[in-house]
Amino acid sequence: MSRIFLLSTLLLSGIAHAGKLTLTIDGVDGELHTAALNSTELSQYTSRDVSAAQVRRLYDHAAAQIAKSLEPYGYYHAKVSGDLKETAQGWNALLHVAPGEPVTVEMLTIDLGDAPHQEKTVADALKAFAPQTGQRLDHAAYEKSKLTLQTTLLEHGYLDAKLDTHVVAVTRDSNRAAITLQWNIGPHYRIGVTQFSGGQLDEGFLDRYLPWKPGDDYRTGKLLTLQQRLVDADYFSIVEVLPDLEHENPDDGTVPILVKLAPAKRTIYTSGVFIDTDTGAGVRGGIERRWVNSKGHKLKFQLEIAQRLKTLASLYTIPLPGSDNRSFNFGANYRDENTDTSKSRTASLVANETREWHGFTRTIGVHALAGNFTVADQQGTTTLLYPEVSLTRKKTDNIDFTHNGYSFTVTARAGGGATTFEQVVADAKYIHALGDSNRLILRGSLGATQVADFDKLPPELRFFAGGDRSIRGYAYQTIGPLDAAGKVIGGKQLAVFSTEVEHYFTPTWGIATFIDTGNAFGGSSAASTLPLGATPVDGGSKFKIGTGLGLRWRSPVGMVRVDLGTPINDPLHGGVQLHLTIGPDL
């Protein structure tokens, strides 16, 4: 009976003294404080009740736990003192840590043999090895540097490299450490034969994607380059590029490369709806044949039907893979456009060559265009044949929502037929983040045309301003030189500039303010000829200005931009114009 009474008394005593634990550790900060806090079991009881017996047991072990936790950071002589007090709310535990003098590296020996030191990346890894002589011993930094050096050797062709010796000798009395690392690196491998498996295309065609020749030094980076090229080619659902280590040949120092492929879906069907205040609401559909034959040729058809624009486009592509990503492209297109200022129906044939060139995408080709059109009250037909050269460059940190990036395109064309002409057009856009929630967006377009008979130029080759991607506050293509009746006929020159600032009050919603300015200039001679007694009309010799506010939504289907713009000091235009666009920034 007395034993039962004693046990009950002890249990009740423990419950009576149960309470919250407050833990304070001082004397260290940063990573040392984090290590000390995480090492002690006391920290696990700060959010729950703890009995007197528990807290005293945990407190007794805390000093040893903290001292041990600081050794990986080079502190082998840490002293921990403290105080444990009972309060009305529970317990206060104070632990004071004196880390002491750290162990420093007295000697660092890394033996790689002779050859690897000639590799710049290997030499850089050696220089960056931590800790160096004289520095505090940090076991985490040591393990990371050791792994980095091993990985660097493998990436640079030392596929048999093995770390035979890895010793960290610590002399506690003198606070000194000696690090000894010795690798048996083996032969330096070169790339042997490349074997493709599982692909549907000719091996000779696939060889064009290789960023190496047999006998080149092995580099993991080259394998990654090949993998990315094959992924970007859009022929395959699976791409694996691996060294065939089972068949490496140490005698001649070569290793075969295995490329495992699986075909992607051959035919892609696309469809969707879209809305744009320039063209109106519409639907689109497309068919793409990812490969037509074993040579990797591609074929694509695209149809768009909107309220004011209908297009049918076909494109046949002959890729010539390589470092310049070259291709020959042949297209046939039909365009039917009906805007506030013009109507046109044209058919065109296109043949060009595209390649990467000094950081740009360069396209050189020839266009044949024929059709009929009506601009203002003027009807015409035209047939033109003209070569065209374009340079395009684009850089973005996020294709869906650019924080910092730009795009630039310049196009030059010249030709003859119904008339002779030369034309240059340049478009640029720049986006720069202003802090975490704001963006500055600058945009500009310049164009100039020299033409023998302006009236023979179809609307596609004339310059107009106004619209979602031009001067907001004005409807699509409603700015430009006027004819004698005061109707817009387009111009020979173009200058449009835009400044916009966006502010996002949530990750997906924002507002914008903008100011756009510019005009199209220099139409036909009829633009400056008025009937006797007619009142002269400003045909656009001055820059037009549009300004307004907008709403931005990063929707699942892309960036949605809704803008309300109005002209400034324009006697011919007024009111508020709605602009709606959906699509990427660049």
C-alpha cells in the first residue's frame, strides 16, 4: 500500500510541476547558433508541456550536445554553461556558449597527378577548394569542395577518377588540421563512336546535331548540348545522352556515346479561340507534321478566321542542323483583311534560309505577292517580287512574364513588278523590372520606304499607326497621311514610340499607365492635293499622342492586357478607345 502511495505522489508531483519551457542560447550567432539550437533535445520541448524530471534530464545533456554540434565548424573546445530556473509558467533554460579558438588548416595536400592541372576548370576548382591553408576547418565546405573536384574531373573526361585517400587529421591540443586528398585519375578519355537507338530519322541526319567529332576531348557539357539540341528539334518524346562506360577503352582512351530516343507524336492538331481589338474575335486551327520523312522535313498549316482578318498559311521546312541551326523554308499564304482604312486580298509565295548568326536569327529570302486592294476610295491590283533580309534578336528571363528582356527586329526589302520600292523597318521592345512589383516597358517602331508609285503598294507594305500595338487611344490603322477626301491611305515613313509602367498588387493582377506617340508620314501625291474650296485636313504631319490606364492579368492562357486610351489634343479623334490583347510580352 505504501509503495502505491509513493508512486502516486511522484506522478502527481511531476504533473504539478509540468509547464512550458523557454530556451535561450547566447554567445554564438548565425550558423553556429542554428547548429547549437538544432542539436539540443531541449529545443524540441519549447512548444509543449514538460515535466520537472524531463527538463532536468534534457538540460543535463544539452552542454555535450551543443559542444559536439560545433565540431563540424572547426570548434573543438567549446564550453557550455547555463542556468535552469523554474517559474510560474514553467521553466527558463539559459545556455551560454563559448566556442573557443577554432581549428585552422595547417597543411592542404591535393594530389591529382600532372595532367588535370592543365584543364582550366580543374585548376579553378583547385583554387576554389575550401578550406585553404590558414582558414578555419569547416567540414561542410570540405565535403562540398571534395565533391565539386570529383565532379569536375568526371565532367572533363577523367571517367575512372577515384579518390583513394581522403584524410582530415585534427590535432586538438594545437588547434591544427592537415587535409590530404589523393586521386587516381586514370586515363583522359576522348569521345568515340556515337550510337543512336530508337529514333525514326536517318542516322546521317542525326549526326548533324553532334557538337563534336570522334576523337574530341570528352566533356559532359557537350553531351548536354546534344541533348538540348535534340529536345529543341521537337522530333522526340524521350532524349537520353550517356557515356557507354561498359565499353570504354582505357587502351586508346575513348568512350562511346549512347543516344536513346523515342519518337514524339508525329501529327499535332491545334485549335483555339482568340480576341484582339485590332482584328476582332476569331478562331484558329492548325496541323503540324513534325517529320514528313526520314530526313526530318517538317510541314505546317495554320488557319485563322477573325472578324477583320482571315489568313491561311503553309510552311515546309528543311532543317540543316548544326551550330548555326540552319533551315530552308518554303511557304504559301493567303490573307484577307478588312480594316477601317483598307481592304485587301493577297496571295504570296515565300522561300528563305534561316540561321543563327552572331547572336541574331538571320533570314534571307524572296517573296512573290499578288492581289487586289482598296485603300480609302482607291482600288488597285498589284504583283510584286522582292528579296527580303531580316535580323531578329530576343532575350528574356521568363517567356511567360518577362522581368528583364528585350526583342529587336530589323527588316530590309526591295523589289519590283507593279512598282519598284525599297523599304526598311525596325521594331524594338525593352522590359526592365523596377523592384519586385513594377515593370518599365519601352517600345519603338521606325520605317522608311522609297517607292516609284505609292498607289501600287498594297496595304501590307504601307505604314499606318494606331491600335493595340501602336498608338493606343486610336483605332487600328486610323493614323496616317490622308487623301483629298480626308481618308487615311497610309504612308512611306513610320515613327512610333511607347512608354509604359506596370504595378502588380498581387502576383497575377496589376495596373498600367502608358503614353504612346508617333505617326505615319508621306503618302501619295494625292494626299496633298485638295479640291478647290475644300478645307485642308491635318493628314498626320504631327506626332499623335495617346495615353491611358490599363489592367493586367497573368492568366493561365497568357498575359491579358486591357487598356483604355484617349487621344491628346487631336481635333479629329476623341473619346476613349478600348484595347485588348492576349499573349507573351516579347
